[in-house]
Amino acid sequence: MRFAAVSRYDRATMKKLILAVLAALLPASGRAQIRVITPSVMPLQGPTAPIGTSLGAPSLGAPALAPVLLPAPGVSLETAPLRLVLAGPPGAGKSTQGKRLSAEMGLPHIVASDLLREYAKTDPAVLETMNRGELVNPELIIALVKERLSRKDLQKGFILDGFPRRLAEAEALQKMAPQIAVDAVIFLNVPDAELLRRIAARGRPDDTEAIFKARLATYRSVTMPAIERLAKDVPLLTPDAASSDIDAGYANVRKALDEFISKR
Ligand code: AMP
């Protein structure tokens, strides 16, 4: 019963109650030093600041000294969001590196082909296109990415993997700015021979040698121009991801990104 009654009080009332009890308990000489501070609701200034209420003040609850919490020198309270596009030829390791980067940096990993696979549950023709190694219709992937980027979980940024892949997609992405302006493009640099080796080891439906070669050709003629278009406005990081040792490739990705972040 007692608890129920107390919980009905608001913060200000509770503060007054505490102050009144303290005032009754402490000798007059100690009162001037007592202040109740509520950092979580602390405005920097303003007549209604319900903080720093001094027992020595003429009326209880009147604004008094409002302590301001400043960050220690060199410590920033806010970190700028990091919005990355992860690009590279088929088999470059976008998915593997993207997953790890996402886990380490705490950024959502948005994978274009995952969005498409989810959509394909209601439209199997989309999966057939993907399995043939062809790009899906740009309107569809643009709409899916746009919807995903409009959700509320991207305050810290994101890693956008496999988008854009066409000029129209790159232009659409840039039109989605400024709310989701991309900060950098990470392009995984891997020579063809290593790509072929990885693809052969993967065994996806679109990983046969013939389909892979077609995907690589599409990559060169259609996707590279889209990345180049994006890179006109956005810094392009090109870590060497050629090593068959995933950790070594990741170390290069991380190094390139850390350098970029330190110069921002
Ligand atoms: P990925 O897993 O990134 O290799 O993509 C697998 C397949 O999904 C591609 O071969 C395309 O069929 C489709 N796809 C993924 N991203 C895109 C995109 N941005 N535009 C068009 N098709 C895409």
C-alpha cells in the first residue's frame, strides 16, 4: 500500500519530499550544500530547470545553479553515423566481410540479395532471375532498399551490401540523401583467378563457371560504372581482399576503414 501511494508522486514531488526529510535531519549549517541533481533530465539552461534545487533557496523547487555536464577533453558524446556501401565482384567476399564488419562495428548489414530472397517468397520469378545470375529489375531492388533504409534502426549507420549494381540504382541511392547519404564505398579488390577459385568452392546455384563468367561480365559492364558514379561524390576505399586467408582480407578492410574514420 505504502509503495503504491509513493509511486503516484511525480519526480518533482519526490524531490521536494526528499529535500524536506533531509532538511529536517540536517543541521542548518549543512543545508546550503545539499542539492538534488537529476542528470538524465538536465537541460543546459532555462527558467523551468527542475534541477540544482538548493535547500537554501527561498522557495523549494525554484531553479538554482544548473550544473552542466561537459565531456572530458577529446571525448565526443556523439559519434557520427557511418553509412557504408560494400561493393566488389561476385566472389569477392562481400557477405563474409560485411557480416564481420557489421558485428564488430555494431552496424546493421543490409544485403540486397537477402531483401530479394525475402521478396521472392511471394514472387518466385525473382529467384529464378537470381539463379540465372542476372540482375533483377532495378525498380524492385530500389524500392526494397528504399524501404529498408527508411526504418528506424539506422541511427549509427549501416553497411549496404550489393547495392547499387546499376547506374539507375546509384542515382536512386543518391536521391535518397540527405537522410541516408553514403559516407564511403568499400570496394573489395580481388583478381579474377582468385574469384574463380572461391566461386568453385561455394556451390551456389548461380556459381557454375558459365554463370559466374556472365556475372563477372555484367559486373564489369554494368556495375563498375555504377560504383564509379557513386565514387565521384563519395570516398572510395579499395582494400586488398585478394588473400585466400579471410582474416588477412578483413584486416585490410578494417585498416582502410579505420584510416577513413580517423580522417573524418
Ligand atoms: P549477391 O548475393 O550479391 O551475389 O547477389 C545475388 C543475386 O541477387 C545477383 O546475381 C542478382 O540476381 C541479385 N541482386 C543482388 N543485388 C542486386 C542489385 N543491386 N540489383 C539487381 N540485382 C541484384
